Amino acid sequence: MADITYQVVPHDNGWAYKLGDTLSETYATAEEAIVHAKDAASRQKIGDGDALLAYPAPDGGWAFQELETDKSSSRL
């Protein structure tokens, strides 16, 4: 099970990614929000933890994808 989950959600007439209660800036498309969520996750330092991306699937449900995170011990 993932330690954190980024969700891509409708926001301000566009799309944003959400982590907990925090929303990103608004992007024009869900695809653009997914790209930025993946970028944010790649820089997320959660030790040996895992991240998951949840986004709207074409069938109206949710699709899930495991994301790569920064597993280095660096704090920078």
C-alpha cells in the first residue's frame, strides 16, 4: 500500500493534483496535471515509502499508477 497518494482532481475550471488537503496550481488538462504530479512525486522524499497516483479513467472510474519517489537519504 502506498504511503502517499497524489490525486488528479477537477479544480478552478481545469485540473490539479492533490496531496492530502493541498492542491497544486490549476492545469488546463488532466494529462498536464498527471505530468506535474509525477514530477512532484519524483522529488518527494519519503525514505523507503511508496507513492501512488490516482486519476480519472476514461470509463469514469479511477486509474492508479505507482510512482517513483526519491529514496535517497539526502535531505536536500
